[in-house]
Amino acid sequence: MSITRRQLMRLAVGLGSLPLAGCAGMPGASSLQSTLFAFNTVCVLGGAMPQDVLDQACRMCARYEELFSRTREGSDVWRINNAGGKPVAVDYRTTDVVGRALSYCEESSGLFDITIGAVSELWDFSEGVVPERADVERALPHVGWERVELDGDTIALGDPQARLDLGGIAKGYVADRLMEYFVRSGVTSAYVNLGGNVKVYGYKQDGTPWHVGVRDPKGDDDAQVVARVSTTDGSLVTSGLYQRSFERDGRTYWHILDPRTGYPVQTDVVSASIFSHESIDGDGYTKPLFMWSADDVEAFFQAHPALQGLLVHTDGSLHMTPGAEFELTDDATDKTVE
């Protein structure tokens, strides 16, 4: 995804108006915010904290990108993908995120698959590149999370032509680590916004919980939301087909790929949101929601009562899981809640 300096500044100014909670008892704390570009998206970190704490969080973002980037030469993921199947010694954070990611791959029966890189590297959603079908068909046999081998501090790909792509899980993992760092540093009010991953902690300045919105897929900007959730310690992750897409020859292609076909998912779901404590849960579980049947979605949330879901369909209808705490906004009053 490409973004202009004007867009970056517009987002920074918009988020700068968020009320921040006080941080009594923490020397040097004030309401601060930092905006940066990482993980192929605009990231905003903020809260009531000393400048050095916020600066360290920004450095953490840079370090995680150095480890997890698929395209950055020398990153852990790049070295794994270019090792010809040989074991590669990596940072403990890389083995941690890969190990966690594999559990989501297994539970979704591969509908979430971190070896989608063999296919995703063929697509370019910034330049609008559609790969040749023959290239996709050649790459598909190399998509298979079961061939990722973790052994201590090393990772190997059992298929030398497989390619790791942590783009579908990294932001959730990083959001959790950043918030852990803030809390460990004594921060009592903070928020992390990594594109579609938002995690908050504590209260706003007026003593009320944070309100995190679900963007209206048909809206022109992030300010238009169909629902919101209030929390003092939680994460809201939204995956939307609108986030990265392009049109070619009258057809729209979006960035969420089906590991079974190598092409964008065929679905009537345009936006899937999960409210949870851990942001990585939202990353790991929202993608399969685009591919599961309605019965599968219902069974999934019944098996995971701690998770709350909201699906927005192409016809504008909303499907909210039973007991979910999403509050529909005024803009959504004419929509159907199923």
C-alpha cells in the first residue's frame, strides 16, 4: 500500500484530537503521540507517558519490521525464505511469532496460512499486478504451513520453494508486545493503532473507556464507522476487503487471498472484526471468517466465547455474535442486524 505525506499528516492530525488519560504518579509523563510508517501501514502510538518510553516503542516497531519483513533483505523472514530449506538461526521474537501463528494455521485448517508468500509475492496491490494463472498454479503446491519446522532457535522450510509471509499476523503480535512494554513501564493509559489493529489500555482523560470504531466499508474515510466498542483493556482488529484493492479489466481484486486458490477470496463478507484481549487473536482469526460458511462462523464463536465478532456483508447487513458488546452508531441505524 502506498501513502502520501499529505495522507500521513491528515491521519496524524485526526488522531491527535483523541483525549488521553492522565498518568498520575509517573514522573515525566504527558499526553504524547507518535505517527510512523511500518508494517506497510500508518502506525500511531500514544498515551500518557514520558518521551523516552514512547521513543523506545517506536524503536521496537522498527526492530520488529527488521525481523518480520518478507521483502527486506537480511530480515529473519527473508533469510528463511532464501535458505533453500536449510535451518536458519533467528531472533527469539521470530520463533515466538511463527510458533503462535502456526496454531492459527492448524485451527483454521490452513485457511490462514503463513506460507502464502509463495503466492502473495506474485501479486502487487500497489501497482495493480495480476499474476498469470500458470504462475499461481505453479506456486500453490508450495503453500502449506505443515512444512514449517521450528527447532529451538532455528526455523526451516521443509519445502525449499515455500515462502513465509507474516503480514497476516505480525501487526497483532507487535500490538500485544507494545502494550506489554507500556504496562511494564508503568504507563496507565495508552493506545496502539497499527492500521486495522487497535489495542488500548486504561481510561481516557475524562475517566471514560476508550471507544474503538469499526469502519464503514462504504465510507470515504476512517471517520465513518458502523459500530464501536468501549474498553479499558482490549483489542479490536478489522480486516476489510477495501483496505487494499485495485480494479483490472472491470474486476476488483482485494488483498485477502484464499490459500486454496491463490486468488482473492470469493465472499459476501466485506469486513470482519474481532474484539478480544489479545490482538494476535484478531489477526489470526479474522481472515478465515471471509471463507467459512455461516454455520462454521457460528460454531467458531461458540467454541471461543471470549471472542466477539462483527461481520459486514456486501448488502450492508451486519452479523454480530450473540452477547457481543458492539454498539451500532447512528450511521448504522438503517442497516439490518442479524
